[in-house]
Amino acid sequence: MNKVVAHFLNGTVAKGLTVDFLPNKDRFHLVVEGAPALEVLISELKGLFFVKDLEGDLGHAKSNIFHPGDMSPGRRIRVEFKDGETLMGTTQAYTPGRTGFFVVPADKKSNTERAFIITSATSSISLL
């Protein structure tokens, strides 16, 4: 079971578990505690964030800074979403024209371990 936070294009957020997310599929199921599994269409998402825990750390100040000496594998990338949010991190699989790609955040203290970014939800993507 993967702990995930689904960020939808309409601004809503759903937190839960999934066992059937695959980056090449157009849908997956999200199990939210106390509710039946929800079928989620990739086309309705901004991104799917794989997290350490579903509660997060409300006291953590988000950062998009690469720390000196950070030798994380992959290419550094800057993602700007259509809603104005920016995410900096590394990717090993960004290919223009694909539905989405994974990013590991630059912020090592983030609750997000990796995120599957939906390409159509972005306004710009820059390899650094």
C-alpha cells in the first residue's frame, strides 16, 4: 500500500492509500479511511504525491532549494503548475509529450517522497 495525496485540478485534495497506481494507466483507486474506494482519473489530477505519512508536518516550511553537495540521482528540474505552484527536484524519467513523470523534491525534509506530475497541469517545465 502506498500512502498518497491526490491533488486535483479543481483544487481539492484527497489523502489515502493505493495499490494499483501505474504511471501508464489512465486511472487508479484511492482508499480513504472509512469510505469505499474512489476511482481517480489521471486526467482530473494535478499530481499524485507519495508521502511518508498522511498527516504531514504542518510546521514544515516548504523549500525548493537544492542543498550544496546534494548528489541526488537524476536531472534537476523545475516544474511550474498552472495554479502558480512551483516544485523543484530531480527526475529520471521526464520525457516531453508523456502523460506524466516522477519528481523527487529538492526539499529533503518534505513529507513528499516523490510525486507523479501530470504534464497537462503544468505551465512550464525546465531541466536545470
